[in-house]
Amino acid sequence: MTIANIMLVDDEVPFVEAMTRRLTKRDVEIHAAYSGEEALQKLSKTNSIEVVILDIKMPGMDGIEALKQIKLRFPLVEVIMLTGHATVETGIEGMKQGAFDYLMKPCDINDLVAKVEQAARKKRQHEEKIIQARVKEITSRRT
Amino acid sequence: MWRKSVRAPYYKHLIRNMIFTILGVSFIPVFLVSWTIYYAFANAYHEKINTHLVTLVDNHKRQIDSFLNARLADILFLSENFTFAQLRDSEFLQAKLLSLKNNYAGGFVDLGVVDADGNQVSYAGPFKLSRVRYADAPWFQTVMKNQVVVSDVFLGLRGFPHFIVAVKRFDGDRPWILRATIDFIAFNNLVENIRIGQTGFAAIVNKKGELQTKPRFQFNPAQGCFGRFIDCDQPITREIYSEERADENGEMTIYVSALLKNKEWLLVYQQKVSDALSDQRFAQRLSLIIFAMGGAGILLMAFLLSIRMVNRIATADQEKEMMNKQVIESGKLASLGELATGVAHEINNPVAIMVEEAGWIEDILTEKEFGGNPHMDELHRALKQINTQGKRCKEITTKLLSFARGSGSAIGMIQLNEIIEEVITLSSQRAKYANVEMRSQLNANLPEIKASETEMHQVLLNLVNNALYAMEKIGGSIEFKTFQRDETVVVEVADTGPGIPEAILGRIFDPFFTTKPVGQGTGLGLSICYGIIRKMDGDIQVKSTVGKGTTFIIIIPARNGLV
């Protein structure tokens, strides 16, 4: 099984391609999107994506806006902010909006993979709990 | 100091305008007042003087007339109350003379009784005048005709100036004359007493122009109208008459004349106009002096005020220019900040891509096909280098961004040590090319101060740039030191450059002062620094030794961080 199923959202095409290659080699299943809108579209089509790596500065819908939308529509999906624009304010803003963490470009690939693992684990734990709650509810109904 | 400014001609113009305006506005009232005093008052005063003199002369005329009438009355009384026979007796006459002399200080010298033929039949007095004949004397002829006479002054038989008062009486139907001589001196004193000022005097003339009194000053009655005082262009018809005209020497004189003794005599009072109006002349002169002094004062004030005002304006203009320059510098810095942000972001992305691709190559190299490749080490080393340089790019852009971030002049609590380190980083490249080593000795417990990050950057960068410029040919070092002293935070920036000569050390903070060639320096850098530090209630000082180096000392009260 893959370490995680993630989506990488960035308007810089070469960056996305390079990252895809490297992460795939490390057992990460990776989808790509080149804009905030595209990301939301893909997320609505498939629910296997666990972690989204989101660039902050993008034309059209910017990172923070996309983050808000993801948290609104797909609350279980964890988001890691990625930025070449090293502002502490956007990082803090992202955290406030529910991002899991943030990283600065260029980033160390191993750091990134570790973070992705953590994010995926958190998401899976959440899902587990939801399933358990459901089961409990069904079984308690029987009585 | 306005002369040193670039806009000196404009200021010169301004000064001239101001001076003329002040002079115009001030002189007009002063002139009006002085003119009023000079002419209007003068005329009124002159008239008053005239009136006064006329009154004076009138009074004296009355006095003299009254004197003469009194003497005549004495004789009339005497002749009325005693008969010809009584008075013929010399001893009787003598007694009467005595009583006249004692009781009436009228100046009676002698008494005489004269018969109708002019023979003096009785005489009382100091002279030997018994048995004198007066038949030819004009006074005798007049009194025989007119009953009474007051004669002109004449020397007569006695050789002294005197005049006669005589009255004709009848003894039965034979006329007889009682005659008295009036002492000229007493009479003269009456007239001579009229003296006013320094040149005023009076005299009496008769119709023939002969003086009846001895005037104080030279007076030729034959001159002018008075010689024949009824024959003038303007005959004297009024009792009192006054006029001004030039006398025999050409000096303006005021003449006041009054008719006496039934128009037979003329009392003439004259005084030089300049003397009569001496007070007025004095006031006029005074007003001229006041005008002149006031005028001089106004002129002086106009100059001083204008120059001082224009100096203030020049200073204000200069400050405004400095402020403008500072605003522009700030603006430049701000846009630089924005540029930096854009650039940083633009660079980060390509750098990130490069690093990822290098990483990707490294990943591929782990495939087993590459195992045992002799070039592996070198390949790994090269790829690591790419990674390292990528990280370095990131550091630089981070620093750049943090500098740019602070490029609002927002005031906040800042740690000077951080600022210094940023400045060192920013200047490190330039320092390397100038062969200058940057060192720092920063107190780790430095308290924060309340200030604007941008401004502190500006100040420190300015000092560093100046030092680098001074040392670029010879190299050296710049050392930053920070420490706390009492209630203040102190930053010392010391270089080992050529130093600043004593002569100009006091001027380096002056605006527009620069030792750089034209076009290279604005001369504003240090003055802006000075302004910034002063605004924080701090101080910036400089110590320098030629040949050894320069140290700038910035002192900022730490207390301002508590505000």
C-alpha cells in the first residue's frame, strides 16, 4: 500500500512534474492540479485523496481561499501549505484556517514525505473514529 | 544666511519688497503727523502770537495814555483849585510841586506859571528858569490855541529830554498857563519796560518821525511807514495795527503800532519774527528731528525685520526640502521593498524546481543500474552542491524578504541586534568587494526599543555605506557594538577608514554637506539619520581620528520602549 494518496496543487508546471516523479519513487500516490478550481473539481470526483499539498500564491483562486473551500467541502482532507513566499503571516493564516502544517519552497524532500505521512495518519485516525461511532450507533439500536 | 541658498535672487527680491512695504506703510502716518505739527500747529501758534502782541501793545497804549491823562489831570486840578494870584507866588508853587512830587510818582520835575505873552512869571523846580520867555515855544502856541497840551519830547532850555504838560486858565478874561515838566526818564521807563523775548522793544514817535523815547535797540523811525505814519500805503486808521515785513536788514520783523495821545503819537513795538516765534520754531525743529529719528528707526527696523524674516523663510524652505528628500528616500525604500518581495518570490520558484530536479537525478542514481559506477562520488558531490546553493538562494531571498517586509515605517518593538545582523548580511557582498571585514559584538541582553524597523535599517545602512565608500581603496573593517548604558541602548559603528578631519567634523550632519564629488552624494544621508534619531529622542555622535578611523555612536533611550 502507498504511504499516502495525495494531491499536489501548484501553478508551476515543472515543479509539479519534478515533485511527482520524486514522490512516486517514494511510494506516494500523487495526483496533480494546476489551480485551486481544478483541485476542488478533482476532489469532488474522487474521495480517495487524503492529503493536499497546496501552494499559496496562485493566479485565480489563491491558496488561502482554496484551503477554506477544501475545509468546507472535504473537511477530512488534510492540507499542507507550500509557499515560495516566505511570509509568516500567510503561514499563520493558513494554520488558523485549519491547515495541517506549512513548508517553504525549496523544501527537503524527506521532510515533505514525513509530513505527508503524519497528515495521512491523522486523516485515517479520524476516519476510523467515525466508522466506530457509526457501528456503535447501529449496534446500540438493535437493543 | 539667505545669501548662501540656491534661491538667493528670489530672497533678495523678497527682502526688497518687504522693506518697501514696511517703509511705505510706516512713513505715511509719521509723515502726516509731522506735517500736521509743522504746518497746522505752526499757523495756529503764529496767529496766537500776533494776537498776544496786539493785546500787549494795547495794554501798554492804555497805560501810557492813562499816564499822560493822569498828569494832565493833576495840572488841571491844580489850576482849577488855585488862582493865578496864588500860583504866581513862587513859594506857593514850590509847595505844590513838592506835594505833587511826594504824592504822585509821576515824574514832575518842575512847575511854572506863564502869562498870556509867554513870560514865565513863577517857577518851582531845580532849574534856573525864572523869567524865561516861551512865546515861541510850540507847546505855548498850542496850549494858547487848544487849552491843554502834552508836548513832544524835546531838550529845551535845560538840555535834558523832557516834555511839558500845560493847561490854559482864565483869570477874569486874561488867560494864564500852568505848566509842568514831566521827567523823561520815568516816562521812558514805561515804554522801555515793554520788552519781550530777545529782540522785542517799543518806542514812541511823533508825526514828524522824531523819537519820543530812547529805544533799546537801533531803531530808525524814518524807515518804512513810521517816519510819516500817516503817509503809508496803508494809512494807519485803526487804533492798533500789526504787520510783518522785512526790516532794513532784510529780516522778517513784526510791527505792532498803536496810536497815542489823540493820534499825535505812535507807539511802535517791533520784534524779529524769528524771536517771536522762537518757541514755534523750536517745536518745528523738534518735529523734524523726531521725523528724522523715527524715519531712521523705521528704516533700520525695516531692514532688520525683513532680513530676519527672509532668513526664517530660507530656513523653513531648506527644512521643507530636506523633508521632501527624506520622503522621497522613504518612498524609494518602500518601492524597493515591494520589488524585493516580487523578486524573492520569482526567484524561489525556479530555484525550487532546480533543487527538485537535482533531487530527482539523485533518486535515479539510486537505481541499481548505476551501482559501481566510478563517477558516483563525483555525481553525488555535484548534486549536493546544487542542493547547497539552492538553500543559499533561499536564505538570501528570506533575508531580502524580511528587509522588505519591514518597509512600512510602522513603529514597533524592535531588537537592534537583529537589525544589525540583517544590515551586515545585506552589505556583506559589497563589503567583500571593498575588502572590508564586517564584525559585530552584540550584547545578548539588549532591551528592545520602540522604533521603526525601516528607519533603523536606513540609519545603519547609511553609516555602513559611508564607511565602505571611504574604505573602498584601502580596505579595513567595520565593527558593530551594542550595549546598554543606564537607561539607554547604545550602538557603536566603528570603522578603520581614513577618518574625518577636525575642521569638518562639526558639519557632517549639516544638510547638503558632502565631501563626495558633485552628482555622487546628496549630502542628506547623515542629516536624515540625525533627524530620525532625534525624532526618537536619541542622539547620534561621531568621534574620529584622521588616519585611524571613525566611530558613530547612536544613543537611544530604552525608556521610549515603555511608552
